[in-house]
Amino acid sequence: MAETGRTDKLFDLRDRIVVVTGALGQLGREFTRSLHESGCRVAALDLHAGDEERRTAFGELADSSRLLLLEADVTRRESLELALARIEKEWGTPTGLVNNAGLDSPPDASGLENGPFETYPDASWDRVMEVNSKGVFLCCQVFGGAMAREGAGSIINICSIYGVVSPNQSLYEYRREGGETFFKPVAYAASKSSLLNLTRYLGTYWGRSGVRVNAVTFGGVFNEQDPRFLENYHGHVPMGRMARADEYNGVIQFLLSDAASYMTGSNLTVDGGWTAW
Ligand SMILES: NC(=O)c1ccc[n+]([C@@H]2O[C@H](COP(=O)([O-])OP(=O)(O)OC[C@H]3O[C@@H](n4cnc5c(N)ncnc54)[C@H](O)[C@@H]3O)[C@@H](O)[C@H]2O)c1
């Protein structure tokens, strides 16, 4: 019994105030729900946070006094400062931040967007970098800055296997065989790798101030992709499958909790083994 008690305390997240960005997306909804279930007060930020979005994403949870769904654009400092002011007024200074909002080029984007590197539009590069890289920088400044003033907090930057190794263009061979000129574009990969050193920078910068900063590198998540893509992807993963959307909740809870109290500036890889061979 005593052991159980100790373990419970180690991972206890009750009453933590956690900000999740991109909270209405596939993974953001999972993180919001599971953190709420663990007793956190969750400030769920996304571009659109009207009643309809709340209901669709969170159902009955939308009425919980421990869920605050706020409209905020991670690329705009004023928008983040407004969100912080609202959270502080309702609950106090956040103690957790999950930098989850992200942009990727969808597989059905324009030919230019998913075309050869040589003609990849610089406007697309800017758009992706703005959200994936600068957005995380701004959230760290605004929310992380508040945590550092209070002397406590844990920040998690969501990265991708494509920020550690290059996208494997052979996964998309079936599209090229079908006559398309399809390449997984460069900006997503470059933006995600920028977060790895932002994580190290801030982990050391805030090393003595009680704010821990870590990255998580995730593999692809199943989301009804084209069966030909799935077959190729599965062949490249030692575990032979994509992740389920709920399989990243554990690592998020771990890094926010006291179980990770000596961990900062680090990167935890959860990818079914993708980067292991
Ligand atoms: N799904 C995967 O296979 C996978 C794999 C590895 C890493 N990731 C990373 O996990 C995170 C979540 O991915 P997802 O698949 O849930 O994405 P998603 O597209 O389902 O959700 C992203 C969310 O971010 C929001 N968003 C976009 N721009 C924003 C802005 N400027 N301000 C605030 N919110 C904004 C969107 O509205 C959306 O709700 C991303 O950072 C992604 O790169 C995903």
C-alpha cells in the first residue's frame, strides 16, 4: 500500500494549471482530456474557440470548471498575453505548458506545396515556421516567463521524427508512380528540428529557476490515411504500425509531473522505433 501511495504522489497532477496549445486538434484533444482526467485545470488554446468547437471537441467536458477554452493565436504575442491574463485571473499562474499547436502540409495540399524542394514557395516556408517555430518561442516567452517569475513550471515542446531525421520520401513513391510530383516538404522538418535546440537553450537558461523544458519526438499517428501510405509507413516502423492518438498521453503526464523533476533540456522519443534503425 505504501508503495502505491508514493507512486500516486510522484505522478500526481491534481490542481496543476496546464496550458495546451492547438487543443482542438487530433492530439490536443487527447492531451486536454487526459490532463483534465488527471485532475489538472486545463487552459485549452486554439484559433477558434466558440461554443460549437467546444461541444464538438469536448462534449460534456466543455462545462467543466477545470476547462477553459480560449481563442489564442500562438503567432501573436498580444493574443497570448490576453490568454495568460485570463488564466491568471481565473486560476493563477500556469505550471505547465504543452506547445502542441502545429502546421503541416496536408497530403492533399497544392502541387507547389508538396512539389520539389527547388520550387517550394517561400510563403509556405514562412507560414509553417511562423506557427511551429516562432509560435513556440512566443509561448515560452509569455507563459514560460510567467512560470520563471513564480519559480515553477514544466514546458513540453512537441517535435516529430521528421525533425530528427529527414522525411523518408520513399513512403510517397506510390503517389509519384501515380503521376504526381509529390515530396514531403521541407519546412515542417526544419521547423521541428529548431525546437530541439530551443528546448536545450531554455532548459539551461531556466535551469536554476524551477522551470523545466523538454521536447518529445513523436512518430506518425493513425488518422485514416491512404492504405498505400499506411502499408509503406508500417514497413518502416520496427513496431509495424502507427501510433494511436491516445498513446502519447502518458509521456505528457510524466514530463509535467514530479516524476520528471530532474529532467530538463532533454528529448524523449516515442516513435515505435522509427529512429532506431
Ligand atoms: N499527428 C501526427 O502524426 C504527429 C506526429 C508527430 C508530431 N506531431 C505534432 O503534434 C502536434 C499536434 O498534431 P496534430 O496531428 O494533433 O495536428 P492537428 O492539425 O490535428 O492540430 C493542430 C491544431 O493547432 C491549431 N493551430 C494551428 N495554428 C495555430 C495558431 N497559430 N495558434 C493556435 N493554434 C493553432 C489548429 O487549429 C489545430 O487545432 C503538432 O505540433 C504536430 O506537428 C503530430
